[in-house]
Amino acid sequence: MDLAADPSLQTSGREERSPAPDASPASLSQLTIGLKAAAGARIHLFELEAQRAAWAVATMIGLAVAAALLLITAWLIFASGLTLAAVSLGMPWWLGMLLVIALHLIGARFLINQIKSYVGHVSFAASRRTLVKTRHGSN
């Protein structure tokens, strides 16, 4: 069979085009409705995920507070044990308490120094410099 001779496979010499998309107001309206629905679905999904994240953060904070309370209680028992051990070794109770208080103050001072060393990391210095440069028009 000669495929070139088959009239159903031959074109009329011009390219066949698919019909032009319908640009009627009805199709534009349907497109707008579809876009609004898609955007609405994404916003709803974002809202649900934000709500879930908020509950997760609240739960994490609650659990962290509970853990902190347990740690503080354990530390107080440990400090009491140190004082009791000092007293049982013959040290006056007030001196044992003073020793534990001094150790706590030294530990607190160390932690405060650590906190101060991190202050520069949360100042957003580079971002502020960039904003000042942008505000004054220089790059």
C-alpha cells in the first residue's frame, strides 16, 4: 500500500492548528474561580499547618517548663545533700549553706558571662547595616 497516495494522510498544504483557546468572559470567569479555589485551598492548608505548628510549639514549651521544674527540684535536692554532707563532716550548718550559695553564685556568674558572649549574635548587625545603607541610598 502506498502511504503517499492515501488521501486521508495527506494535508492540504497548510499546517493544521488546534482551535484557538476560548477567550470568552465565561471561560475567564471559570479561570478566575479556579484560581481563587486553588489559592483558597493553599491558604486553608497553610492555616491548618500553622495551627498544628502552634500547638506543637505550645506543647514543647509546656514540656520544657515541666522538665525545668524537675531539674530545679533535682538540683535543690543535690544542693541540700551537699549541705547535709558538709554538716555531717563536722562543718557548721551555716557554713555548709554558705558554701552551697557560693557555688551557686559562681555558677550563675559563669552562665551570665556565657549569655553576654552571645549577645552580639542576636543583634542582626549585618542586616541593620544593610538597611541603613539602603535607607540612605548607597549600595
